[in-house]
Amino acid sequence: MSVEQEFPELRPVVFTVNGERYEIDVETRMTLADCIRHQIGKTGTHLGCEHGVCGACTVLVDGRSARSCLMLAVQANGAEITTIEGIASENGEWHPLQHAFHEHHALQCGFCTAGIMTSMVEFLRENPDPNEEEVREALSGNICRCTGYQGIVTAVLDAAGRLRAVSDGVGSRRE
Amino acid sequence: MKPPPFHYHDPGTVEEAVALIGSLENAKLLAGGQSLMPMLNMRYVLPDHIVDLNRITGLSHIDETDGRIVIGAMTRQREIEHSDLLQQRCPLFRKALLQVGHRQTRNRGTIGGSLCHLDPAAELPAVLTALQATVHVVGAHGARDIAIADFPAFYMTPAIEFDELVSAVSFSPWPIGHKSAFVEFARRPGDFAIVGVAALMDAADNGMIHRATISLSGVGAAPVRCTATEEQLIGTKPDEISLRVAAETCRELDAMEDVHASPSYRQHLAVELVSRAVQAALDDAGAGSTS
């Protein structure tokens, strides 16, 4: 069989993106990142290096941060995916991280921001009261070439405080 | 940048996976994907078939049986990092894992994937070398065990056949109270280290070391045991000078050269980091303690 006849190899998958259910056929070699951007049409997830170094494409898969360029879309079958478009509440109220990033000038060009926010959603869920060193360590998987990170660190620490205030002293949940 | 075309297979059992890799030409096993996916994206590898192990739930487990701790090959690095059993019995894993990639990659990356990729700088193969672990392999012709020291064949290549896969690793845990450390030098946290050291030590209350294993990543193509250092330490209560003298033996190790560092710099790092790791292990409160 020639390559033309064998490919594209398609597979049906079912997953949710930000709570919305998708039943689609994906090419088996397609990365989750490309699927989210091109098939689902949510372009908030950015692709930087496409080999797992920059962190821009980070999304939450079943609540866990993952590089969507290092996963095949077919591997997300059955998963709940959260992208940057899904972190605000349903009524459009910004996530505390979004408020804090806005106020502390934690982004300039914004290319890395989606990956940083999704990573920090998971980090602050597991570590609701981090110190600065822990925040810097948690940010080490995301590259930002604009800000010098200072504003991001400040914003994450501020968001942690806002989230703790919202949860009103309720402890973290570790799955 | 996209992966090249391949046929995708996602077996549900080890038996199906073994049957597939035994019958397919030019197949690659996909574990956590944190090394293979970049290589596919950059088209460093061009497999005709990808056999994805992620649906095989039986390969993901951390158990203690018959006095040995067994970790399934598809156990995520994150699960190992957060395992209470391992934190109690072998805290070296967590110490090393905190320096493996980042949270986002540890969520996906697996111990079997790291072991089979066999990057010279990888932390987990060095940990398993210090633990003198056994690698459990299954293939078309049955199961077999490989001592970790015999697992690397050559640069980034494990000594397993094309129709075999790693199903688990196991090791005898060191006694409660044993000391450990993982120390490495990388230009930034989470980067591949130039050299890393895993150290395990068992010492009497008076500080006399009666058992020690030390392994280095990033010096040779595969992890190396610092047997000369170990021999000099065992039976002694090292002070700063004798520790330094023992670590100095690492300068004799064969070291590789690449764009990141020269052999002599790797040997220098080996000496320096081994002395730091041994000191950190001596200062360690010990496995099973509350800290």
C-alpha cells in the first residue's frame, strides 16, 4: 500500500475541553496541541518550541498540567482537558490568577501566559500557600522572554492569597 | 513541526504489546512521551509503528512483595515522587525526581521510559544503579531479569531485544534509617544536568559507614558506580579531608565529551559533587524519620 492510501490514519476520540464534549476523528499522529488549536479551534493554547521545553502549550489533562505538544490527541480519549479559555468561571468572572496577572503586569507579549496560568492553577491547588522560592521553582518549566519573571512571581503569590481568601481557609486537595 | 506518519497501536495488555512489537517492523514503544514525542516532532526518529503503552494499567504500580519494592514501568514520575511507601523506604527517589524535568513533564514521564531512553544525564537510571536494582523484561520468548549494571548496552541503548519491553524495576530497600542524597549540577533547575550523583549510605550511630553505594550520571554514556570511593569510605568515619580524598578517586573515571562539557570538567564535577553528595548523605536524618 502506498503512503497516500495508508494515511491519514484516523481514530475517533471523545473528550471534553473546558467542560464541552467533543466527539471527533483525529489523525493519530496529531499532537493534542494541534488538535486543540486547529480542530477544536481554541487558539489560546500557544505553541512555542514544540519539543517540551518552553511550556507555552501547557494545558490541564484530568487536572494535571501537561505539555500538549508532547501528547497525541488520540491519547486524550476520555480525558477532561482545561485550556486557558476554561480557567475563568462560567459567568465570565476572571480567575484570581487572571486578576493578579493583570494588576502586577505579569505579562507583556502574552505568548507564554496561557501555559503559565494553567501550570499555576495546578500548582496553587496543590500548594495554596507557597513561598517565593517555591513559586520560582514551579515556574521553571515555563519560559518567558519579556518580563524577567518578577511580575509573574508577584502575581502568583498575590493570586495564592486571593485563592486562600476565596476558599476561606479550606485546605488544599491533593489527588 | 509535526510527528511523521506512523501507524498507531494502543494495546490494553502487556501480552498484546509484546505480540505487536514482535510482529511489526520498525516499531517504537511510547511510554510517557517526554523524550520520544520531542524526537518525533523533530523527526529524529521515523518509526513505521508507534505502540502506545499508556492504556496498559497493569504496568503502573508501586508495591512491596517478598522484601522487594517493585515499580511498574509505566508508573509516572509524579506517582513515584508522591508515593508514601517510597518516601518511607527510599527517599532517594523523591530527592532525585525533584530535579527531573518539571512538574508538567513529571506528570507524564514514566520510570520505564526514562530507563529505556537511557540519556547519559538522566537521574533515574543513576538512582537505580545506586540501588543495584533489577530490570524486569518481557518478550516473545518469556520474561527475564537484567541487573541494572548490565542494562545499558551502549550510548542511549538498553540491552534488550527489539521484541522485548521493560515491565518493571525492583530493588531491596535499604534498612530504615539509611541515608541518601542526590546532588547534581545543571545550568538551570530542571535542565539536563551535566553531572549528577546518587548516594546511599548506611552508618552506625557513631558515624561509622558500613555500607555505601554511589553512582554518577553524566560522566559516561551510562551511569557509573564510584566503587573506589565507596571502598575508601566503608569502615571509616570520614572527616572533611578523608572524604575529599575518597571523592578524588572519581577523577580517574573515563568521562565523555560533548558540547556541554569537556572530560576534565566532568571529572572535576564528579569529584566535587561526590564529596557534596556524601556529605549531604551523612547529614541526612535517614529514611523513615519524620523530617
